Amino acid sequence: MQLKEILKNCETRMQKAVESVRHELVKVRTGKATTALLDTVKVDAYGTMMPISQVGSISVVDAHMLAVTPWDQGMLHPIEKGIIAGNLGLNPSIDGKIVRVPIPMLNEERRRELVKLVKKFGEEGKVAIRNVRRDENEQLKKSEKEDHFSEDERKRGEQEVQKYTDKYTKEIDTLLTVKEKEIMEV
């Protein structure tokens, strides 16, 4: 393998680890309404389980309220049931032609639990990045022997891998800091 290929693979895998953490953090409820809260909700639409976004439009009414407007009015009750079944701690109600989803305020204890959860996601992401670093450094050593890299090329590659590791670890730390601040904000 060429050095450029190894480094490109390393960066791609580390970016995926950061994206995975970002995706997990979006799911963590902060007491503020965001359409991403309902991303994991599935609705029974005519005998098929579908994402809620495929049966209606989701909008943010205000900081503590979401509204789901179904494209077919017959989907009001399945949407309500789907949100309840999603185990998000949300209590939707049908209001005319829309489903209103109030977002309850978080108490102090729940906020601290969510911060712990966020830190756990961040640590998992950092572990994934360190695993990528280990794998790519092993690949560099293997390539040094098989592809006749010079020792200098291998060391330069390891330095680049470490730069990527530092960069993406810092990116995860930034994501965590922003999310913690968002959770603890009353």
C-alpha cells in the first residue's frame, strides 16, 4: 500500500468515528425541541414500519413543542402511537389535523445523567479513533517490510496518523463541550 492510501484511509475512518459521535449526540434530548428527536421513531403506515419523516412533516413550533403534520389524515393515530412506542419520554397529543409533541423540561438529576451519557459517547468515539491509529500504524510497519518503505517514510506516516488522531480527538472534545453546555442550560 502507498503511504498516501494509508493516510487517506486513516483520515476517512477517523471522520466516520466523529460522525458517529455527532449522530449519537443529536439523539440526546436537551429539553429543547429539535426535529432530530423524532429521527428514530417508526410509524406503522399501512402495515409497514416507516420513519416518521416519510409519513408527515415535522416542525418546531417553539423551544418546547414539536408538531407533526401527516400527509394523510388517517395517519394521526399511528403517528401518536409511534412516538409513544419510541420510548423517548414524550407524550404526544392529537390537535385537529396535527400531532403536538410537548418537550418536557429536564430536572437537574436527569441533566447530569445525560451529561454522563454524552461523555460515554465521546469516549467511545475516542476509543474508535485510537483503534484506527493502532491499525494504521500496524499497516505502516507491514508496508515498510513488504513494500520497501524507508524507515523515514514510516515515521513520517506515523506522525501524520498522530496529527489526525489529535485533530479528530479535539473535534470530539468540542462536540462534547457544546452538547454539555446545551444540556446544562436551563
